Amino acid sequence: NTIEFTGALHATVVKQVRLKNPSNNTLTYNAILVGRDADDFSLPKGNTVTIPATKQAFVNVEFTIRFLHPAEAVLILISNKVDGIDGATLTFSLKSEVKNIEPLGTTKCKSPCYEL
């Protein structure tokens, strides 16, 4: 699965990954960000998520668009054994795209174009 972060340059985009637990046991996952631009992505609510039996939980992934080139990383969710139950390891591809560029400010200056 691919999660796309699109927005203006310098914007912060937050995406939620919904995790469902169809089993009758609680699942716990550790989230890890790896890849070329993994340092640009963050997990603001921490890297551990617990999903109660037959419920769902969300993992927030935050990204601030700092460069024009597309950023790429991978979110890996590794299950911790709870009550002897192990969940499947989950991976998500994270990609960014700059949709527009808003100026942070403008500066006016005067200078001669040519001087002898």
C-alpha cells in the first residue's frame, strides 16, 4: 500500500493509517520508519500502537515538505507478542509530491543594472 503526502512546499501533512484487528486477542505493533528520506517523516503519537480485540486503531504519520524532489520512505509495523499471539508484519510505502509553491515572503530592492 502507498500513502501519498501531497501539498504546498513547507506545508506539514498528517496522514492516518487505520489498523483493524479482526481477532479476539489484543495486538501491539512497533512502528519503524526506514528509507532514504525516513528522517523527514515522523510518528507524533509515538511508535507503539495497541489494537484491542475486534477493534481498530490509528497510526499518525507526519511529513513536512521541505524539498521539491519527491521524498520516499517505508513504514514498517512489527507485531509484539501479546498473550502468545503474533500479528502479521505490515509495510506501507510513503511518498510525497509538491503540488504548489507558496512564497514565504517577498523582498524589494533597487540597484543599477549597469554602471560605467
